[in-house]
Amino acid sequence: MTMDTVILAIIIATLAAIVYCLRIVVLLERRIAKIDIKIEKITQVIAKEEFKIEAEEKKIQKFMKKR
């Protein structure tokens, strides 16, 4: 009977470890998703700045051609 108890305890411990690992994986996935959203926002800001810079460059080029 003690051998059955030990085997059952090992199985339960293994299942608990698997559940804990899955919990950690889910938490990490959420963190990565938040980081991904933040990177996307940063790239949008950079893209807007790039468009502003390109527009300013065009204005400068037009001004230089007129001279």
C-alpha cells in the first residue's frame, strides 16, 4: 500500500509541476504581448516622425531649386 501512495504522490507532484509551468508560460506570453504592443506604438510614432522629416526635406529641396 505504501508503494501505491508513493506512486500516486509522484503523479500528483508531476501534474502540479506541469500546471505551474503552464501558468508561467501564460504569464510570459502576456508580458510578451504587452511588449509587442508597446513596440508597435513606438514604431507608429517613428513612422509619423519620418513622414514629417520627409515633408520637411521636400520643402527644403523646393526652396533650394527656386534659388
